Amino acid sequence: MRTRTTDIRNIVILTGAGISAESGVATFRGPGGLWEGHRVEDVCTPQALAHDPELVHRFYDERRAKLAKVEPNAAHRALARLDAQWPGELLLVTQNVDDLHDRAGSKRMLHMHGELKSALCALCGVQSEWADPLPPGTPCPSCDAPALRPDIVFFGEMPYHMDVIDAALSRADLFVSIGTSGAVYPAAGFVRTARYHGAGSLELNLERSEGSAWFAESRLGPAGTLVPEWVASLLG
């Protein structure tokens, strides 16, 4: 297992709700399992979309509008710095659907659970940049079908880019998880995949996650403090 900085060239980083929470973005599940006052089953499943499209579309419209009120924090900016300066391979995979990593300047990154500022055509599959409200029945810019939906990976749907992520994990010298619960799969299994291929592993989290036991090291504290410190030590 590669743990010394001199042994590290290829890095895979996973970020979750904890990193954006410090910017004021609501975490995935709050008290009682509610997501901003709603059951996840009512706003984040294909069944919910089919049963009450007005509610689902309105829910993501509200979350998209809230992005204008939040800014990237020190952790987002530190990862963008690492992206810009790291000479080896680097892949930042985020479970978050906000645009804070993008606005901070990260380039070598993937949104595995979709993006609030994107719309997906349920008929032709085309993804379109989207910043405005998205009511049910909005026509697709590509095929004109009234089939646009939020470009969010709902529970029961396959996350995006899994082939690219798996390939990066197989080459990684270091896997780092930041601000994740360790409860949502397949992302929760990334540390085991990376370790299987010989990578070192590091968890940066406010508290121990459900997957902490799989990491070689866990550092506990705010992402806005831990991430810049780790990036600074890595870049030397």
C-alpha cells in the first residue's frame, strides 16, 4: 500500500455533502431523514417523478435557485489548487449536484450524481445546460419532446461515469474521501476498490463515517481546515 508522498502520483478524490455544507448547502439527509423537509422517496426516485412531477421539478428548481446564494469555500478552492498544480493523474469525483467545485476552478472532475444546472431529456437522453426553472413538459432543445427532467441520478438509477471512475481507482496510488457519509453506494465502496489495487487511503471528515474502518487514516475536523492543510502538505 502506497502511503509516502514520494510514492504518490495518481490520486482519486471523492467528495460528498460535508464539503458543501460549510458553504451553506443543505446536506443530503437532515433530522428525521428529511431532505429539506421532504422524504427522499418523494423527491429523488423515478417513482416520485412519475407520481408527482410538479413536486419533483419544483424541488430541484428551488435548489438550483439557491446556488446563487452560496460560494465555494476554502476546501473547494484548495482542491482546485491541487487540480491545477498536481503533475500526476488526478480525478475529483463528487457526489454533490451543486456547482461549487466548478466555480472554484476544478477541471479534472466528474459529477457522478448529476448536476442541478443541467437538464436531461427522458426521451433522447441529451443533456443541456440549464439555469432557469424547469417545469414539467419543458421541450427538449434537441428533439423538441416535452420530456425534460432534472439531470439528477435518482435512487435506483446508475450513477454517471462509472467506467471512468473504476479505471481511475485501479490506477490510483492514493484515494481520499472528503465529507462523505460512507453510506451511499456505489461511492461507499470506492475505498475498498482502491485498496484492492494497492492504493493508500485517507478520510477527511467532520466525524467518522460508516466506512471509516476501511481507511488507513482518518482525520476529523471541518473540511475548510483539513483539506487546505492536506493539499499544502502534498504540494510541499
